[in-house]
Amino acid sequence: MRQLNVYVNNNKAGVLTEQYPGKDYTFRYDDAYLASEYPAISVTLPKQKEVYESEYLFPLFTNMLPEGANRKIICRSLRIDENDFFGMLTAMADKDFIGAVQIRKKTDDRD
């Protein structure tokens, strides 16, 4: 199981989890974020207490990944399979992303 924290404008929005490598993804909103006035992280992931589940990485996160030649270069240099979307997202975590949504590595279970 691999996990990443999802932030919106430096406010923790929730946790993205890959249950098994390359399979079964969940996104859970943080309780404090749900109680806030902050917007949903995506139109396709409206704020709700229930966990979102998918066989595929959610489009919001897939669209944050590099494409084409940039993807090939990054994957080759970091030795990440080009089909390991969660691995690429993890490698890019804590870096600059375009837009309000940021991905950060989880440092422990309380994070």
C-alpha cells in the first residue's frame, strides 16, 4: 500500500491511497477539510465523508503527470515504469505543481 497527502492551497484535503501496486485506488477527504468552507478538490471528487474508490487512478491525479517525451525522460532517469502512475506521482511529490492541488509524501500514519 502506498499513500500520498493531497493539499489544496497548503490546506490538507485528504489522502490518496494505492491498495496494491497498479491496482485499486481510494481517496478520502480529511475531516477538517470537509468541515471547512474550502471547495472540493475536483468536480469529479465532490466533498463527501464516504471514501472514493476506483480501479484506476482518478483523472485529477493522472492529469497532473508529465506526458510524451518528458514522461519517458523522467521515468528512465528515475527508473520508474511508465505505467506506474502512482510511482510517478510519488516521485513528483513535494515538487512544484501547476494549480492549487499539491501532492506531498506521507511521513507517518498521523500525517
